[in-house]
Amino acid sequence: MKTIWTLALILCVSLFSQAQEEKPALKFETETIDYGKIPLGSDGKRVFIFTNVGMAPLIITRVQPSCGCTVPKKPDAPIMPGENGQIEVSYDTKRPGGFSKAITIYSNAKTPRKIVKIKGYVEKVVAPEKKQNMLSDDS
């Protein structure tokens, strides 16, 4: 009887561990995108590229930014094992100064919540003053 219970326990443990290994997993090319110094009003769109390194389809259920100045876009279709996917992030570059924002990704992966970051500095570009021409009549 002890042998049967031992075999049943071993079978359950092996099935449980095998089920854990079949989950999808995210691997990002980079987890932080540095915009560097960018001019005011420039293109704020960047892309996080990742691979599903797990053994099951990856489904991203939600992508949540840390503030309203960042707008992420998640993939609609599942990412199959070994395939690449991307998450587009747009930052509002009409706000001068430094920024550091987090984007939280929720999925069915081994780690169901993953945080990636964007950072940079939006320079306030001052337009050069218009020189007066001696021939113009501005009086």
C-alpha cells in the first residue's frame, strides 16, 4: 500500500512540474528604452521587442502605463512559442523636462506581471529671435 501511495505522489509531482514548464515566458531585447535628449514635440513612439521563450502561446491581457502621458499598445493575437512580439509605447513629448515611466505588462506567462521602463529628457527648444532688418518699417 505504501508503494502505491509513493508512486501516486511521484506521478502527481512530475505532472505538476511538467505543467509549470509548459507556460509561456517573456524575454525582452531590452527592458528599458532610453530616449536620450529629444526636442519638444518630436516623435515619442518607441517599441519593446520580446520573444516567447516558453512552451505555450503567450497572451498579453493588459498593458498599463504609470501615467496618462504614456500610451502603450499591446499585441492582439497570441504569441506562439519562439515567436517575437512587440509593445508600442508613445510618450507625450510636448512636456519639457526629464521623464521616467513604467509600463506594466499582464499576461499568462510564468511571471504574470512584468515591468518595463522608458526614460529620457525633452528639451525645450527656444526659437531664435527674428532680427530686424534696417530696411523694414517697424516704427
